[in-house]
Amino acid sequence: MSFLIRALALIGRYATQGFAISIMVGLMLPQFAAAARPFLPVAIFVFVAMTFARVDLHALRAILRAPSGLIFALIWTTLAPILLVGGALALVGRDNLDPGLVLGLAILAAAPPIMSSPAIAMVLGLAPTMLLTVVLVMTALAPLYSPIAAEFVAGVVVPIDVGVLVTRMMLLIGGAIITALVIRLVLGEGSIRKHKASFDGLGVVTYFLFAVAAMDGVLHAVMDNPLRVAGYLGIVFAIAFAGILSAMLILRPLSPSDRFVLGYGTGQRNMGLLIAALGAATPDTTYLFFALAQFPIYLMPQIVKRFSRRYVVAN
């Protein structure tokens, strides 16, 4: 066990590089994608449980006692992607784009921020509590607003099974909370902080498993239509950077650290929840957009690492 902890800690010390390598290795292992796909829910569950287990309860209570900043952050994180993507679609014209791409953009805009974004904030040394609270609240409310937001952005009826989405989210989040409580009771908060690098390393391993599964079909798409792939990558990276830039410019009432992490969550969305709900009804081009949207999720921690250092909060 001590060897495993040390190995995970070693991986965790190079977490941002590990995320970047994971997506590349996943792309190079297309033969394992189908086999890895059934483990996607497991990977997500582990990552969510770790995020809950590592939350700073004192900071969380402080945010809930003075909720004005949280309410402001929730409004921003919900509306900003819808306005950014919806405005771009209105400017370009939905009829001029592939319907599958339009649906993918609508799903990205309507989804809550990725569950891993608070963990990424921890890896970058930033205070994750505000973002974690936003992620939890928005994920819980996603069944109420995501279908409406997706339909508004796409301009068409989006076939999302709200009942399935609610059930999966309840199982995922409820199970993760219970698991996180058990981890905190068994290990204790002090031990969790002591083994921060090991938790980061486990996150990298979990991300690797997710990357392999998510890259199913991407390499074939690169060979078959490289211009489409390049265009989709340009779109998802543009949204990711626009989220950070817009939050830094507009969310002035919040601290620079909170603005940065909220901007990170603004452009990085948990599309997997809605893709899973769509199931077999997901068009191929929509799934390709979803897969390529993972690239900024994996690469942005390394890209923004140096810039984010000015916002590091002492632990």
C-alpha cells in the first residue's frame, strides 16, 4: 500500500503534465476505447468522490453564510456559456452549420461545469471552494434548466430524457457524497491534506481511463476529415479561453482567484451527463464534438499553469 501511495504521489507531482499526456495516450490507443467505455461511470464516480472528500468544509460554510457571491457566481456560470455560444450561433447562422455540431454546442452551453474543475483548481494551487459549490448546485439543478437551455441554444427540440438524467445524477452525486464521507471518517481531514499529491495522482489515473474511453472514433475522424476535427478543436479551445477571459473582465466583485476558477468552469462543461442521457440518439458529429471537447479539459491545466500562479492561495 505504501508503494502505491508513493507511486500516486509521484504521478500527482506532475499532475498537469499527466493530464496532457493522458489525452494523447488515449488518442493513440483506439483499440482499447470500446473496452474502456463501460468504465466511464466508474471513473467519473471516483473523481467526484475524491473532490467531495477533499472539500474545505470551513471555507464552504463561509460561502454559505454570505451567499451573495455564490448567487452572483451561479448566475454568471449558468448564463455566460448560453450567451457566448448562442450569440456565436446567431451571428454565424445555425442553418450554415452541421446540425450535429449545433446540437453539440447547445449541449456544451447547457451542461453544468465539469465535476473535475475544483480538483483542477486544487492541482493549480487555487482555492476550489467557490467553484465546487457552484458545480454542486448547478449539477443538482441541471435536469430543470439544461433541456430548456439546450433547446434555446440549438433552436430545435433536444431529445433529453429528464427522468434518466435525474436518476443518474442522484446515483452519481449521492453515492459520491456517501463515499466521500466514509473517506473523510476513515482517513481524517489531516491525512487527506497530507496525501494531497497521492489524491492528485489518483485523479490523473482516473482521467487517463476516461480519456481512453472518450477517444473512441476520434483517430478515425482525424484521418477521414482532418479539417472538421481542426475546426471543432478550434471552437472548443476558443470557448475555453473565452470563459476565462470574460470572467476575469466581468466578475469584478469576486476575488481574482475565484474569477479565474469560475472562468475555467465557464468554458469547461460536463457534456457527458447530457450525452449519456441522449444515448443512441446522439448523432456521430455531436459525439465527435463531445470527444474533442475533452482536449481543452485535459490540456488547459498545463496551458494556464504559469498564468494561474499569480492567484495561488496559501493553504
